Amino acid sequence: MSTTDIRNRIEAGMGSLIGFSIDKDRMNEPYFVMTKHPDGRIRLDHSGPIGIPHCTGRALDALLTAESITGIPIPAEVEEALTFYHFASFSNRDGLNSYVDYEKEGQRFIQMHNIREGLLGLVALIKYRSIARAREVADRMLVKLTCLTTKDGAFSAKLAEQEGIIDRLQGLEGPPPMTSGRFVRALVRYHCETGSMLALELASRYANYNLKTAFTPEGDLTEAAGDHGHSITSTVESILEYAIFIADQNMIDHCKRIYDRGLRTFRSDTGWCSELVSGQSDRGEANNTGDLIQIALLLGQHSDARYFEDAERFMRSHLLPAQLMDAESLPENTDGAEDGLKNIRARARGSFGFPLVNDRFLPGERIDIATMDITSGAVQALCAYYQSIVERKERQVIIHLFFDIRTPEITLTSFLPDSGKIEITIHRECALSVRVPLWVDEHRLSVQIDGDRKRLQIENGYILMDHMQQNSSVIIEFDLTENVTEETLLDTNFTIKWRGNQVLDVKPAGIEQPLFP
């Protein structure tokens, strides 16, 4: 399902997250997963270790960011529930977000994989709601993490034992991308909102430790990277964001090599990215693709504009098709009295899960349709992409990506992939630059300004148009080329038909819910 309206997809994702946020039968606790069971019924269920301490912060980050873009307010009941449970996860003697294990007499345990989500939720509450308590909780969290961290940036069981916390920690000394690597982004954003130097110090330690242990200088993955695709992709995105913030060109270049080499080993040309690096599953994760898109956006903005091509291709050819927009095929539970059995289609619409190269779901008797954390990550990526379509530098307006958007300076209307045409209306005087897609033949590219064909001035891959006047209109047209490529993934040979950077068809086709055509 092709679209040029990213904002509409953000709104749909918000709708699904709102639907996942409240279980009225369980004191408004948020759900974790929507699953189709062997009996054909679909229901929403909870999780302990990756439920409350994982999903609440991720959802707050996504929903509050999306609210700031769309202007659609989060329902008060939803925000109150997510905020309540998020703070509740920190209500322990250790100051780290935790979960209650009811099979172990209600003891609280801390899964270190969740610390990123914990801080991201607190940052969102500080940035968008100015909640002072969130900073108090975050500062306590960072102090405790400092006590568990060696000078070179490793989490230490020895230090945890000295702190008297070792018996309550899970995943402390696992692959660093599973814990500290993916956490760097939250630390950078917390520093940006509060000026916390401790956050920046921890970001430095964790970033350097992960680069040293999980990746080679050439950009390949080491065994220490682990097998969880999303932890690895989000670690690279996090460290790249940190490297850009401190203007460390060597670190930026290292992240670029990892993107080009290490991450390339478990993704497709379309943007599908495997759940497991070892390739033991056909399933991907939509938020892996979201990470790849955000890495490409950052590299495009701060290193090489050609990476915008990856961001647009992955968005058009995998992330958007993977979003469940037509939920009418899902069965409703007409006899369900439980909250988790109600409103299945409404809660599923706009969600993301574990897509294949050619299918939205992995076929089987039991199908995981969507999870709250993956949908949150994908919505966050949609927001980052939307904010990157147009860049403003004083009086210069730069169009990097070709999706519909209206800003104070311009309105962009894209006719892709049906037609090789872009229309731009100027609202304020500016100097306009428009990226030329890498697959476009510059000799078959035309530009009209207010109906008059203009001589092309292309520099560093961008069409330059100086002194654009208010109310002027620009039409850019180019040939849409079609081609066919082949790619082998997990012992399956795929034939992929393209128009520009948009996938039109994949063979073999999916079985459960084909992504194409």
C-alpha cells in the first residue's frame, strides 16, 4: 500500500498505541502483545520483564513526540495510566525501572535491557510535560548506574555485588548492545534537556566500550555484539547521535562503516532487517528498519547526502508496507467479555510487528500480530523521518525526501511512485535546494518555475534555485525507471520489481498478509 502521507501513518500508529495502553480489567495496565491463537481468536496480553518497565517509557516517548508533530492530544486516561505505571516501575530501593515477578512472591527484578526505555520515558515527560519528578527519578537512576559501571564503560557484576543489588539484576553482563549501547541515545537526549554532565559522561563510556567490544574498526560485528538485531541497530543509531552531538568525526566514520558493513549482513535491499543476526528466523522487526532509517537520515544530514536514498527506499519499500492499515481481515471476538478480546481491529490498525521480506506476519498456528514496543519504535522512526523531509538553514530551504508536507516556508506534494513529479509551493522567500534521487537520470530531469522551464543548476546532488519568491510554484519532473533485482535471504531467492526506489512486487509472494503488490 503506497502512500506519500507520513503524517497520516503517524496518526494511525498513535491510534494503535492508545488502544494498547489500557486494560480496563487490570487497573488500566498497558498491554504488550496482540496474538492470533490456534483457536483463531485474537487477544492482547501482558508481559512481566518487558511489559511495564519496557513499554510505558517507549510509548510515552513515541506518543508525546507524535503529539508534538500532529497536534493530536493523547487521551488523558491513557497518559495518566502510562505515566503512573512508568513511575511505578522505578518505585524500588534501587532506583532502576523494574517489574514484579508474581511467581517469586511479588519480588521486583531489574532487566537491564529496559533501562533505555526507562530513561526515554522520563526524558519525554521532562521535554513535553515539564514534570519535575521525572528529573529526580532520572538523576537517581544515573547515580545508581554509575555505581554499576567500570571506568571503561562495562557493567560489572562485582560492582553490583558491592552495591547489594546483584540478586535483583538480570542481563547485566550480556552483550553490551543489549543494555548500555542502546542506552546512549537516551543519555544524550537527557543531557540536551537538562544539561546533566553525568549523562554525557556515561554516554561517552558506554559508546566507546560498545565500539571497542561489539564492532571491529572496519565496521564488522564481533561475537560480543550478540544476536538481537534491534539492540545492534539501535546501538549504532545511539552512538552515531552521540558522535554527531560531540562532533567526533572519527566516531561518525566508524558508525558509517558499521552501517555499510556490519548491519548490511542482516538486512535486505528493501529495508527488511532480521530479528536475529544469526539468521535463524524469517521474522524481522519493524523497529530495526526504523533504526536503519534513522541512521541513514543522520548520515545524510551530517556525512553524505547519498544516504538519504537508503532512508527513502527503506521507508517506501518496507516500513510503510509493514504497517497494518487494513485491519478488516482480522476477526473480531463477538463473544469476548474480557478487555483483551475487544476492539481488535481498531487496536491493530496502525500497528507494527515482525514482518518478513514479503509478508506482514510469519505464517503459523500462533501469530504475533503486533507489540507495543515495536509499534512505539516504528512511530518514533516515522516522526524522525517526517521531521527530516525539509531542512531549514536561515533563508535556505532544503528538501531531502519526497513525501507530502506543509511547512511555514513551502508545501511539497509528491506524486511518487505513480508519476515522476514533485510540486512545491513557496510560502516565504527563500533559496530552495531539492535533492536529486540517485536513480534519476539528470539528463531527463526538468524544472519549471511559475510555468517557465529553467536551466538546471545541480551541485552536490541538489537542484539549486535561488531567490524564490512568495507564492511561486515549482514543478520538477523526471522519468520513473522500472527494473528487476534478485536477492537471496535465508536460503530463499527473491525477485523484486522496482519503480524508482519503490518496490512494486516481490516473488515469491507472502502467504499470510502479502506486503506486495
